[in-house]
Amino acid sequence: MSSKNKNQFHEIDQKWQSRWEKNSPYKALNPGDPGFDPQKKTYYVLDMFPYPSGSGLHVGHASGYIGTDIIARKKRMEGFNVLHPMGWDAFGLPAEQYALQTGQNPRTTTDVNSTNFRQQMKKMALSYDWSREIDTSKPDYYQWTQWIFLQLFKKGLVYRKEMYVWWCEDLKTVLANEEVINGRSERGNFPCERRPLTQWVFKITEYAERLLSDLDLLDWPASIKKQQADWIGKSNGAEIDFQIFGSKNKIKVFTTRPDTLFGVSALVLAPEHPLVASLIADSHRSNVQSYLKKSSAKSDRERKADVDDVSGEFLGTYVEHPLLENQKIPIWIADYVLVDYGTGAVMSVPAHDERDFKLAKKCQLPILPVVKKNLEEVPSTATCFDGDGILIRSGRFDGLTSEQARIQITQALEEKKLGQAKVSYKIRDWIFSRQRYWGEPFPVSFNQAGVPVPVQESELPVLLPDMKDFSPSADGSAPLARLEDWVEYLDPQTGEKKFRSTDTMPGWAGSCWYYLRFMDPKNPDQFVSDQAKNYWHQVDLYVGGAAHAVMHLLYARFWHKALFDLGLVPTPEPFKKLFNQGMVTAYAFKDPTGRLIPSDEVQQLGPNKYAHKTTGVAAEKIIAKMAKSLRNVVNPDDVIAERGCDTFRLYEMFMGPLDSEKPWADEGISGCEKFLKRVLIYFLQENGETKPEMTADAPAANAVDRSLNKCLKRIDESFENFNFNTAVAALMECMNELMTVAAAGAGKQKNWMNQSQAEFFLKMLFPLAPHVASELWEKLGHAQGLDFASWPKLDAAKLVDTQFELVLQINGKIRKKVMVAMTIDQAGAMELAHSQLQEFLQGKSIRKIIFVPQRLLNLVVS
RNA sequence: GCCCCGGUGGCGAAAUUGGUAGACGCACAGGACUUAAAAUCCUGGGCUUCGGUUAAACGGGCGUGCCAGUUCAAGUCUGGCCCGGGGCACCA
């Protein structure tokens, strides 16, 4: 055991962590704070704050936090005023579920869990400004969540509406569209169903266009931008009115293909379309009613599963074609038409739409091709062509391209007042009510007429009342509805009887604006002061997992834009640069049937041979998510306890690029530990003091300067790209070179670094391994910590080597490698080639010479 | 089905953006130190039913998922295919 060295790291860890705890060097100063320096530029680097779960942080969460910590530390050294805060996303379903399961109050569990998280983070030496810690479930925070809600309510962005919403019976609450994936809850994977309910709803659709187009302003991963764009789902097209035959009424449809208007063979409505009832001909009533019955019985899932088997029913009534005289088009209903997209009705063009084609095939509707791929093509009714082409059988529009026809046909419809160009979006308004306990109460009450009225700002916060039994009600009503004394009250201003809204806000509410509160977390009078928000502006770098692509990241952008429009924030977007860290996975095992076996039930029999301990069944080693059930979760506390914090931080970064998924392997960590031990050995004498040569007046070896600058160049690039693995490699390589240079010295006169070189090295080491770097920095005689020491500047002149290895190639194949002077030119290289490559040149003539300075010489011969 | 991203030694990975593939590290093997072990240090390593040699040194050939192409030169560029991961999927 290397107990001596391990203790060495632990002592260093504890010494510096308690010093940082005492001095709080990472406190960010706001304008007006004592010691504030207005000259400094700002940098706001933020982690997605966690929900403090009962199971604590695992090494996967840590990777993103360590990445931002490295950036924060380097930015401080570069002279920025760095805002790097942390807090708890404490309201919401997971916290409430956990409390219910453990039979505790969510207030208690939240406090216990966040205390645990904070301690874990401090052990990792994450340089947060803990004086800014926030908890979204505390009244001094959520009073401002409620205040912002009120501002958005007054702006007309919130409404109450009975609508078809996703209801989750297991969670006993309504969920947002974004929270339901393939008909199951994002949280817990429970089945959900559609129900008509009256809910609080945010008009996020009003911001659809800006949420889409402002993605261009953002330095975000392309995949996240694309997911948001897909979710918003913009399509350009036209709205067309079809006159109901024998009636004054019209049916509106939305289409992206007005160019196919002359190929319409039916008008198809969603079964839930409000006009359906009035359009059924008596002769068809029984058939239609049985179809309606069948389709309403189907769940959303079943309707989706029926994609390949479309069905529909003729209503027995007709509409008129808007551009063709005396053309009757039958009206149908069909499952595949969705009531809540577009207008809930489509014009069916079987020749040019896959689903319409299927319906036509099944129900013998005419297939009328009106677009052909090219001039030569003979249109066929056997297949469906959904691309653009050239119009036929479309009267005066024949011969136009699809693109031209879309414009001209839309114009023709506009002239007849039967249509217009229209943009449609997939995104729906945001259902904001939850029938659960652990969330912000709404700051809106109902008067006796049932009209929602905002509470006075002076009445905020509307406190979440204590409840012993806060479990969801069986009938789907909110738990708060059981508190009759709380619900019903007399308005203190008017004396009027009022009723509180008994739903609570979803977990997303607090996270929609927390990054603003961090700018001014203790302000009792405002959600954030003008001075603070105009100083910090917006988050410069935001790091977190990709899972939030269309939930938190879309909701927060929406709130922020609404606040921007109200003049309450200075920027149109909250997060300038976004970076997604990759998941840290772990090895797990599965048996031949594919079932996963917990790691602690597996024994190793040989290289790559594993089996179940008790049953002896062969096990295969695979890579899987860390999960309690697989018992493959790695806790950072354990790793730190065994190896020290700096080793842990280095290894987290050394495993691979921050954005890629990588498996945690315990064996690999020893390399990082060895590196840090080598650093100590290099710097320190037997007595624990730094090497006597590390003084200001010791001569500086050129080879050392070269190594240091080479290393710095790689570290700067690595931090820029979040490939921290190459920064660790650069430091290791640099240390190896320094050792070699030192060993080359004769006898006791080793070539150690002098003081300024040693300081250069420690500055580079500090963001990654702050404890060891700080300790050695102090031993070099510094009373001030490294936290604000200036980041080294690259000296390009010091990078220059005198010699390099010139590669000599014949026809692209490497034949010789020769050490030559950096300055060698083509003539010099040719001279060398003639003497070194004689055997390859004999009897051949040189056709071409390629000389790449400071790299290679390639001769093409034949 | 459509759209992204990826595929490099036994393993995690690197490669100045077209210029020495495998840096750095793990695991492994051999050696030093030690009574021994641990720790530490040194050395080695892509493959090869090719030549060479007692063995080595050395040399040849092949090699970044597969097939073709562009180029003096391809992990890197182009086209096609296979595999893995992620996203979207009745959106009219």
C-alpha cells in the first residue's frame, strides 16, 4: 500500500479546502460590493442546476461540473470577474415522489439531499460562489417565480382553457406535451391518456417564430438547435376555404402543397372536428357513427399504430372546388387527420401524399396526378409522388414548377377570397398546471363569478401551505383543494370572497429564470436589480446534459423572451453558448438471454471471461448507464477518499472529450495518480521543501521553456474545445520531458526548472489539479493563492526547435527519416535525398519533387 | 422511413485539418531495486504462414468498419455500402 502518498494528497486536499472555505476566494463581486473592480470583464459560467435526489451525485454528474470549474478557474486567472454559482431545482415531481416513497415531507428530504449534494461538490473542489446558493422551493425564491408569472399573466401570455391534455393516471396529474414521449410520461415511463380538462396554459405558440429564428444567434450544438427547430415544426403553406355544397359555411384546410389543388379527391376531417356533426347526411349516419365510436375508443397509441392501415368514412356530403366550376368533392372523416394540427382538416391528394394515397387505395377514391417529376415522365396512378415537379391537368397553371404554382395558386385563391398564404407550427401551447402538491401555488385567484384575478403583488409570496398528507387525490383533483380554509379567503384589499387556484406550477417554472436570480440572489425587492442584470447580461457558457433539449431549454428561452419584451432583461436570449457533456457510463454484465446482471453478482474467471457468482451462467461485459439496479454506480466520494480529489478530477477529464460518452473504468485512474506523485517528486526534496534550484536566479534551460510553451499551447487549445483529455496528456508529456531534461544533467547538477519556470508549470496545472498546484505554489514562497495568479502567455519564439525529423519519401512511401536543421530548404533536402536514397533512385528519373518545409520531401520517380 | 453523430491496438483515446497513424494513459511482458511483496524506476510492443538470422538486429509488405475514386500523398476529401448511438416520425 502507498498509504504514505495517499495521506499526502488527503492532507493537501483538506488544507486547501478548509482554506477556500474560510477565505471564499470565489465570491463574485457585483457593482457596489466592497472591492468591486469595474475594469474587469465579466464571465458567467453556469451548470444546469440539479434536482437534489436522494441517491446523491455519481461520477457522471461530476464530469460537467469539473469541466465548468476548469473554465471558471482559468477565466479568473485571465482577469475576468467570474460568476459561477450553484443551486437546487428543488420543486417538482421527482422530489415529491421521493418524499412519498420514503414517507417523509418533501421540505425535509429536499434540505437533507441538497446538504449532501453541497458537501459532495465541495469535496470535488468546485469553485462555486456558495454565497449565491438558491433553492427554488424556498419562499424567498418562489415569490419571484410567482411575480414573473404575474407579469406574464398581465401581458396576456397565460390563459385558462378546457382542452385535450395528457393525463397520467399513475402520477395523477396533467403533463405538458414535451413531457410525454410516445404516450408515456418522461418521468417514470407511465402510460398517459388524452382528457379534456381546464388548465393554466402558456401561449408559447405566440413566440414560435422568434424561438425558431433566434436560434441563429446562439452558439449551441447543432443537434440541440435542430431538435428545437423540429419541435417548433414550422411549415409554409396556405389556408384554403372549401365552400360546403348547399350551405353558406366553409371548411378551412391547411396545406403545404397548394400546387396540388387540382388533384384533390376528398376533403378529410379529423373525427373530432367540430363541423363533423353538422355534415353527416342521413343516408350515411349509421356508418359514420360507428366509425366515430370506433375511433374515439382508440387510444392515441393505437391511432399511431394504425399508420399502415388508414381508414375513413364518407359523410355523404360535399364541398365545392375553389378554382373549378361545378366540381363536387366528397367530405370524409379519417383517423389520420389530427384535430389539433393546422385546421383539423386536410385536402386529400392521393397522387401526391402517402397517407392520402393509402386512403384512396382502400376506399376507392380517384387518384389524380397533377404533378410530374419531369417533362418526359408519364404520370401513373400506381404510385404516389410527393416531390416537386411540373404541373399538369391544372388548367392555366399547367407547365409551372411546383414552386411557382404554390405562389400563383395561392394568389388566385386570395383573389377569390378563398385562401391565403399561411405558416403553421407543430408546437402547442404549454400546459402549465399540475395536480400535485410540491410546486409553486399560482398567484391568481378566482372571484365568485369564476373569473381569474391576479393577487396583489404585495400579497406575494402565496405560500405553499403545509400538508401532512400531500398525496394526490384519487379523483384527479389537486391536493391543495382539500384545504378548504386555504382555498377560500377574503381579499384583504377588497374584502371580496376569493378562491385560490389549487393546481401548482410544474418543476420547470423555477428553472425558467434561476440564472437571473444568481446575478442578485438575496435581493428582497426585485427578482434581480437593474444594476446586476445590466452588469452580467446573460450566461456566457451553459453546460449540461442533452436531455433538456426541448423542455427546460425551450421553456427558459420563452420566459426570457417574454421578460425581454417587458423590458425586464437586457438580452433576447438567456444562454449564449451551450455545451452538452456526454454521459459517463459504466461496465455492466448481461447473461446470454440479454438480461442484465448486477455487477456485484459477477465474478471474473479470466481475461474477458465472466460468470454469475452463484448460478455460474456466463456473463458478457457490456457498457451501460449507471443505475442502482445494475449496481454499477460509481460514487465520487469513494474515489476521492481512495485517491484524492486532484486525481479524481484529472481522471474525469482524462477519460475522453467532455461531449462524448465514455465508460468509467476504475483501473485507468492509477495513471493520473502516478502523474501527480511524479509532480511532487519532481518539485520536492526529501525534507518536503522545493528543490533548491527553483530560485529566481537559477539559469533557465531552453529545453524546459520549449516543453512548457508546447504544453501551454495544447492546454489553451484543449480548453477552447472542451477536450480536457488532451490537456491532461499535455501536462503528463510535459512532466515526462522535464524529468528527462533533469536526468540529462550530470551528477547532482540536475537541470531542474528555475522559479519562474516552476510557476509557469503550476499555473497550467491549477485549473485541473488545484490542491497540488496550490500546495507547491505556496512552497515556492507565495503568500497569495494561485486563484488569481495570471495565466501564462504563450511565447511562440520559445517553441522553436533547432532540429526536426525530415521524412524522405519515394512515390509517397517513407524510405528514410533524417534529423536536420529547422532551416533546411528544398535544395538542402534534395542534396540529402541524393545521398540517402541512392538505392531507390538508381536507374530512375525524378518526375516531380514535393517539398513541405519542416516536414517532408517526396520524390515521384519512374 | 427521414435527419444528425460516430466506427482507429487487448482497453480509454490522440493526430498541427490532406503530410511520419497509434501521442498520453490503462492492462500486459521483460528487467532493476528488495530476503520477499508492495511501491518506484528502466525497457518493449499494430499486424504479418514475407525476406533475413542459431536467436535477434535489420529489411519488405499490409494496416484507421467495407468497396471504389480524387491526389505526389487519404484516418482526414468524394460516391456507394455495412454496423453502432441519438433525434424525428400520421404535422397535411
